[in-house]
Amino acid sequence: MSSEDRIIFNGRRVLPDWPEKIEMAQHVSHISIGGVDYPRVRYGEEAGDWGADEVSCHDCAVVKGQLHVPGCDVERCPLCGGQAISCDCPYDVDDE
């Protein structure tokens, strides 16, 4: 896919279906870890400063206050605070 196939959304070049993925991510407010539901960490609420006051997320293009698209490398684990996609917390997998 070439860069001409992308659109600008929230200041980032994304695939045309990305705004829909962002919208869908907003409906998944909690994540289950070890059988306990935790509220997901919104962009701008992370311990580190990712520049949410000035720019959208560099990986998934959400703006401050929005929930990251699943798989985003900026999203933090609500249990340990580490990178959600690579921490060792026992995330419960929903096979649906």
C-alpha cells in the first residue's frame, strides 16, 4: 500500500479505515487481567509524557483522552504500567 492510499487523521497519515478502528477502541473501556477488569489507560494519562497536549499518539493517532487502538505501542498496562503489548501480566484473551 502506498502513501497515496492513506489519509490524514488527527494530524497523522493513516489507512482509510483507521478512524473506524479508533471509534471501535473507544467502546472497550476495560481489560481483563488475571480475571480482574481494569480501566484501560487513556492517551495522556500515562506516567511518561508522550506529548498528548500537543500531538496525537505517534502509533495509533488517538488524541488526548481517547483510548488507544489495541496493539498500540504507546498503550500502558493498567496493572504494571509497562507497555501493554509486551508486559508479562496475565491478560485474559477473548476468543470472540
